Amino acid sequence: MAGTMFLVVFRNRKRADIDARAYARDAEAMDALARRQPGFLAFKSYTSEDGEVVALSEWADEASARAWGRQAEHALVQGEGRARYYASYTLFACDAPRIHEFEWKEPLS
């Protein structure tokens, strides 16, 4: 994604005793809510073979990302995540990510 953005990387591992249905319900609700927030650009999540999850969210600026972190419903679910879902997590935030892009194009015949 070209241009200015604020990048948030959320690496996490779920607890062994997680209520998968409750987590999925909360995750779906938070995804929908985040997409309605001012400054939201994109969200993707990837799960590795060993169970670690890396979630990337892109925001127009730091203020938008921080506002999302303080959004009341999101803050409530964050607490639920610490209490019920996550064994561990690390959050990385970057206001000026270096962006390099490549897109392969088929040669003209």
C-alpha cells in the first residue's frame, strides 16, 4: 500500500482452554467495528503452523489507530481477550513504515 499510514502488528497466541465460538464472535464484531472507524484502511490476519497469529491493521495516521485502541467496545473486548483468550501477545506500532512494492507483470508478446 503506497502512501502514508500507521501500521499496527498484533502477534498473539491463544490459550489452550479458549472458547473458540466466543472468540470468533468477538473477533467478527471487532472486525466490523474497526472497519467503520475513521482512518481505518485495512486488516488481515495470518496463522502460522505453530498457532501463532500475526494480525496487521493499517490506519491513516497514529491518531486514528490510538482512537481505535480507546474505542469503548473495543477496550471492553481487549479486557476479555486478556482474561479469556490470549496466552500472550505483543503489539508493534510504526508511524513511518518503509514501504517497498513489487508487482510482477507478464511480458508483452
